[in-house]
Amino acid sequence: QVQLVESGGGLVQAGGSLRLSCAASGRSFSRNAMGWFRQAPEKERVFVATISWSGGRFAYADSLKGRFTISRDNAKNTVYLQMNSLKPEDTAVYYCAADTSSGNIIATEKDDYDYWGQGTQVTVSS
């Protein structure tokens, strides 16, 4: 059974940091783009960051550049999202996803992804 399991979420004060992890099991995603998305209450799920299979290419939502960093460890089949200088508006459920079918080197659209985790809650207090 293929699974993506996120961890590392929680409650943090504004200005703080969190590091999310996404551990994959059931198959290797070492040749696939991976991404992070987030969904705030009553809002759509939106793109946060993506990384190529090699880790050499990545992209971020414009509003997050400079604060968030995506990385991966293919030996551990794990993707990370380092989040710094967190703001209350970063509060959301964060999802990791794997793109095994689009053929894209990096992928910024939800529809490009075919495997999703269950999400981890991040709450930033003011």
C-alpha cells in the first residue's frame, strides 16, 4: 500500500519555525517530482512548493519565497518543508503529494499529482 505520511505540524507563535516531513512508503518516489500544498479553512487547496526528483530544481508560491524551503532525501524517501518567520495567515492543513504521471520535472498544479498524504495541521498564533 502506497502511503505519504506528513508530520511535524503543530502550534507555533508568529515568527517561529516548523519543519514538516513527508515520509513515503510502499514505493519509491525518488524519480518523481514532489510537492507541498496547503488548505486553510473554507479555502481551496493551493500550491506551496515543489521539488524535482534530483532536488536540483524547485519552485515556490510567490508569497512564500524566502520563508519556506523544500528539500528531499531520496535515500529516506522523504520530503521536507522548512517554514520560517511563520505568520498567522500560514495557518492551514499542509499536504504533501507525489507526481508520478505528468512527466513534469517540477509540478505546481494540483492536477499533476496523483498521490496525496492525509495532511498535517499548522497553526500560527499571533
